[in-house]
Amino acid sequence: MVKLATADKAENSSATCRTVLLVEDDPLVRAFALRCLRASGYRVITAENGDEALDLLKAQVRIDLLFTDIMMPGRLCGWGLAREARRMFPDLPVVFASGYTAEALIDGNTLPERSFFLAKPYRVAALRSSLEAAMEASAPGGALKIVTPGCVAGDGVLWDGPPLRRHRLRRWCCF
């Protein structure tokens, strides 16, 4: 099911008129993220899995950012979706979210450029900060930086917890 939602009120003027493709298989998490994004002023298009999201992108749906879960049913997980999306739109900022944080943050593959990782469960402020940081990092001259107290964005990772040193992500699937 694909759903387009527009913002009722824009609390964050930097988000106004920007469109986020939200890809999340859990209906409760998707509803929470949708409410947070709409309240922040984003236009939101939702998809329940990577395959559905890829179909939207192939149909030339215009988005400014991809916000995707990593582990989802279907042919494409979040890693594979991001890889395919970047083939079509090389400068697309991506924010990955997962509840598998402890297992995912180990030596392995580096998070793609202009990408951030958001650990579930996340707070509204962390979601907003990660999207804003991803947009800034993808802008000309953009750089990764600390975006909120207790959150580190370095090597493209946003961690809502104590500062971490080097962050790498394991290949879960299709990346």
C-alpha cells in the first residue's frame, strides 16, 4: 500500500516542501514515523517494503530523502533498496533505521556516503536530526557533524546513545 501524506503544520521550516519516501514494514512504526515527519513539515510517501518503494522510484516519484528500515520482507531489504535508489539518483540522502543496532554496528562494511543510521526505538528529536543531517550532508559543501547532544554523526552514523568510535555496518542482505 502506497500512501502520500502532506504536512498539516510545519514546525520545521527547513523541511517544508521536501518529500521523504518512508519505507517500513511494521504498521505501528510506520504510523509513528509518518506522524513525526508530517509534524516536522515533510511531505511523506509510504511503502511497506523495498519492492514497493523501488516500484515508486522507477515510476519517477520525486523524493528528497529515503528513510528506510533495513530488515523487511520481500526481495529487497533496506540496503538493497538504497543501492538501487542510488543507481537512479546518485545524490539521494538515505537514513537507515533498525532495531538490530547492537548486531549491526560491528566491523564489516561501511555505511554508504550521505547515509545515516538511526537506532530503533528512536525519539522524535533523533529522527528530525538524522533527516536534517542527511539533507545537509548531501548538499554541496555539506559535511557530517554532531547533530544533537549524545548523538554522533561520523562516518555517516547517527547513534542516539553514548559516543562511539568507528562505526561500521555488517552486510545483512543484498548489499
